[in-house]
Amino acid sequence: MVTFGVLAGIVFPFFVQSLGVSKDIALSSSFFFATLCAGVTVGAINYLIALWVIRPRLRYLSHKMGETGAQIQKATYTGDWTGCSPEQCSVKVESEDELGDCAIAFNNLLDSFSESRNVEQAVVNFTRSLSSTLDFEELAENALAKIVCYTGAQAGAIIVQASGELEIAASRGIKKPTTLLDSDLVRHMFRDGVEIKFEMPENLIIDGIVSDFRPHEVIALPISFNNVPIASVVLASSAGFKRGDLRVARLFRQGLGLALQNALAHRQLQRVSALDPLTNAYNRRFGMKRLHEEFSRAVRTRGNLAVIMFDIDHFKNVNDTYGHLVGDRVIVAVCAAGQRILREDDIFVRYGGEEFCAILPGAAAQSALDVAERIRRVVAETQVEEGEQRVNVNISAGIAVYPDNTVDNEIDLLGLADKQLYNAKQRGRNCVSI
């Protein structure tokens, strides 16, 4: 800057000549010396200003930028981003000049970087929660909880399409989630696979059936797998959604489609592996697993557990007389009759061949006897048509009840029920033994 002032002092005498100053005055030694001194003085003042005012501010900006860069580089490999928050790394805006603009731009860059990191972490956490389970209900609940949290929604639901039917996979803040299944909004989204968003008019009166608050904005996001809508995330907000919130939700749905498809496939495989292919009752392997669970619960809670074992009397004669296809139809009919009698929480199992098992959690001896007798009577009234003939069968049943029967495990309990079944056979069949 001093050099520039010297050059300005040297050039200035020649410049003033163009303005009409006489050559004698402009090139006089005294004028020349005066302009040279003035240039040096101005340059020195500028230098001192730069040294004492601008240089510290530039050094401060440079230091903060270097420090922030080092923190980011460190956090990239350690995963610890606590030292890179905008509050810690931002610079003070001390003026409204270009240096102040630089500080503002740097702080804006930090804010954008922090927002990017938050979104990235949100996606990582969301993806981690999706990969933590294949259980359909648990996955849907976890996914909805995080979507509601990150978008600031007051209510939400995940609706899936399975086997051609819509079902509520998870819901929050909605009084009657099933009402969404008949919503034109949801059906339109599944039909066209497009995002739907609308704001509620202020003069619209809502009866409160859908939610416990008055939603200002509702959005339905399609969740697709192989470009086919398989689910929808419906969100409602009383204040409206921010632009960034919806961007996060759209990022979430990219991984949610695959996760839901895998969970649906897993649920279907579980159902198939647990069911007997002929009767659609639970198979023996799954039934024994459930019996173990219910026996453990009964021991833990000191509750009751009843087991009914029954089979079809003289079933070999049915096969020999009418053939195995008719025999299969008889097994299906007996199974259906037994399932109609049981409560929702009871477990009906095809134990093997023409033998069945009913597991009755919480049932005492008299309740189990009543259920077994009802099954016996309903089966006796059931007919299977074969041409002009009517095939009728009867069953024999045996019952064991915990803790009335002292046993150490569920296998012993099942064995006692099987012994009672044998006793019923010995008594002439078509009866119940307990």
C-alpha cells in the first residue's frame, strides 16, 4: 500500500497538468515533494488500517474456517459431530461490509451443512430401524413413529395393500383408523401412485372422527416397490408441513417400500409355514410352539390352560369306503366345525392325520369340557355329501387342564390329554373324557 502511495505521489504532478495547472508549479520540487509525501502518508495510513483492523478479521475468518475444516475431517472418520455444530463453528458478523458478507455466507454454509448432516443421520436411523426387524407390525409401527417425529405431524397412518385388500399397518393420533380405508384420498393415491396434498378450509367443520385435533394440512405419500404402489403414508398436521419436513418424508419412503415388501413376504411365509395346507388350521410344528408359549405363560401367571385332543372315530372305514378324496373332505369339515366353536384367542391345530388339538388359554376344566362337548355335537351334525350319499362321522376327545393336572411341561400336559382320548376310545367312542 505504501508503494502504491509513492507511485500515486509521483504520477499526481503529471496528472494535474491535464487539469490546467502550469508545468512550472506541477513539476516544481516543492509540489513534487508534497505530493510524494501525501502519497506515502495515505499509503501508510491504509497499511496501518489493514494491519490493525482488516488483518485481524481476515485472520479470524481464516482460523475459524481452518478449525471447522479440521473438525469436519475428524468427525468424518470418528462419527463424533458434536464439535461441528453451527453454534460452535459460526463466526461473528462484526460489520456490514464485504467481510461481514463473508462471515454471513460462511455461517449460512454451516447451517446448510448441519441440515444436510441432520437429514443424513435421520435417513441412517430410519434405515437402521427398518433393517432391525422383519416383523410386519413392529416394522410399520417403528417406521410411522420416526416419520411422525421427523415431519412434526400430529397424526399419521401406514396403509398397505396385501392380497388385493387395504389394511391399516400402523396408526397414531387417529380415532378410527379403519375409516381411512374408505377414503377417496387413499384410493386415488393407490390408483394413480401420486402424492396428494391438500389444506383444510378454515370454515370446514370436522366432527373429530379422524383425529383428536383439527388438521390444517393432510398429505398422502405413495410407497412403491418396483414402481407399483404397495402402501401409503397418510400424515396430518395442525399447523401445516414445512418444506424440509416433506423432503425428509420423501427420502424415507425410498427404503420403506423395500422394507414393507420384505415384511409382507415374511408374514406370508410365516402364515404358510404355520398352516396345514389341507385345512388351513395351524400345523403341528407351529401348534407345539404356541402350546409351549401358552404353558410358560400359565406357569408364570398361575393361570389355567386346557388342552383338548380329539380324532375322528373309525376314519379308516371312511377312506376304505369312499376313498381318500372324500376322507380329505371329511377332515376339512371336522376342522371347520371345531374352529367355529373356539374363541378368538384359542388355538386349533391339526396334530396329524385325523387327529386334532385345541389349546384353550385361561380355560378351567368345566369350560374345556363344555367346548369339547360342543365340538363333538357339531361334528356329529355335520354331513359330507358324496353323490346321493351323506357321510356322517363322530369324534372322541380327551382333556387335560393345568394346574389341575400336575405336570412339568407342555409335553406332559399333551400326553395326559392323549391318555384321556384313549380312555374315550375305550369307553365306546363318540364321547369326551377328562
